[in-house]
Amino acid sequence: MSELTNGSQSRRAFLSGAALAAVSAAAASCNHLKDPFSTQAAALDVTPTGEKVKLLSVDGEVIEVDRAFLKPVPHLPSVTNAEARVGIPGKKFVMVIDLARCKNLKRCQAACDHMHHIQDGQNWIKVQKMQESAHTAPYWQPTTCMHCDEPPCVKVCPVDATFKRQDGIVLIDSDRCIGCRFCMAACPYSTRVFNWNEPVLPKEIAKQPYCAETSVPQKKGTVGKCDFCPDMTRRGELPHCVSACPNGVFFFGDLNEDSVTNGAETFRFSDLMRDKAGYRLMEDLGTRPSVYYLPPVNRNFPIEAGEENDKG
């Protein structure tokens, strides 16, 4: 009997010791999991920041990782191209250009070229000297895409690369564009350009996924044009040409709200049109542009001698 009792006690002692060993091993394993990147930190010469970020593991568990171990994510568009084709609900964007304020500084053009990485000679905004007759004074006229409510460019595009959104903006999806240039032939305002050559772009821009809202990066063999900077409007900001102009030539806003602004001044759109005799270019064509002009009366900056031959 004593031998049986001693045997039972020995087995219990063995099992107890094994259980303690298992608990110790598990505890050591858990302590290692609390900082799973400790060995990697030494190997990769990464200094932990102490700032923890919660992530979802492949096993569906929430884990905490030091921010120093996160790899940078490539720039991704804020919206998909499918969402970019829809536009912003409840909006109807319009632009007003006050010709009396333009001095041909071309800050608008420079800002547009810079933000969209436009190549030399491919300007989306053109500033041209205009003169109604030999006996009238010349003036400067910035010209952009008119974002027509009845856009002929959209009607002739065979692949639906040019499209009109519900907020009134007309865009080009370069992923669809086949370079047929039917839209360029149909546009009565000649505001579109063709990318004949491979664009020279910074490496970080060239690697970005294409987005129809930013029109970046441009692609060889496709058409480009003014896009009203829809990525800016989605964030509640003004297009680059509007904010870059020091003379407040460009106004931008929402027709549904009857409000336009150049960043410093805000007016009712209907008041500007009525009080300053606003008009649209080639209205007789029935394209119904979303860009309006205020006539060049009481000009702030008359064209001086020597500027007549300046081209946009």
C-alpha cells in the first residue's frame, strides 16, 4: 500500500512540475508577444517611438504595434474614378471672370500648370488680348474650359472618356481616353490640349495612381483641359487659379446657393449678373457654359504700350 501511495504522489509531483513548466513557458511567450518587434528593431536599426497603433491581424485580432514599424502607404486618390464620375450631390459649380481686373499677370496659369504638372505650351488657362473693334480699347481675357451644361465634347466621345457630372463639372478620364481628339474638334472654345509627348513628371507624381478628379498624372496620347479642381471643391477649397490671382479676377461658387467668391470678396451670383451685365461666350451655340464674364468696363489695369503683342 505504501508503495502505491508513493507512486501516486510521484505522479502528482511530476504532473504538477510539468504544469508549472508549461505555465512558465506560456508566460514567457506572452511577454514576447507584448513586443513582437523587439528583435526586429535591433536587426533593422529602428527606434520605437512609443506611440502604439491598433491594427487588425490576419487572425482577426486587434493588436498594438509601434508606429515606427509601419511602412509608408503610397499616395492614393481620395475617391475612386467611379465616384469621381458622379460628382458632389446638391452642387452646381460656376465661375465668374471679371475682365476689368485682369492685368495679364498669368498667376492663374502658373498655379494651374504647377498643380496639374502641365507641360510647356499645354496651358489649360489661356490669357488672350481681345479688342472688339479698331476704335475700342483692348483688354485681357482669361479662357478656361467652359464646363457647359450642353457639352458637345461629351456627345462625340466614343468611349465615354469625357463626361459631365451632376455638379456641372466636365472631366476627362485619361484611363479611357483613346486620343481620337473628337472632343477637341467639337469644342467651340478651343480649350482642350493634346499630350503629344510623354509628360516629364517628378518620380513621386509619376508613380501615383491616376485620378480623374486631380487629372494627375497626365498621360501621353490623351486630351487634357481645365477641370475646375474638383479635388479642391470636394474639400471646400477654391480652385488654384482663383486663390492664386492677386487681383481677384476669378470668382467661384455654387449656383444653387447663389454665391460666388474670390477668397476675399463674396457676392450673390444673381446680383453680379444683373448689376454688371454678366454674359457667357458664344451663348448662341446653345452650349450653356458654366463660366460667366463681367465686361471690361472701368478697367483697373488698361493695356499699356508694348503689351499689345503679349500672347497667352
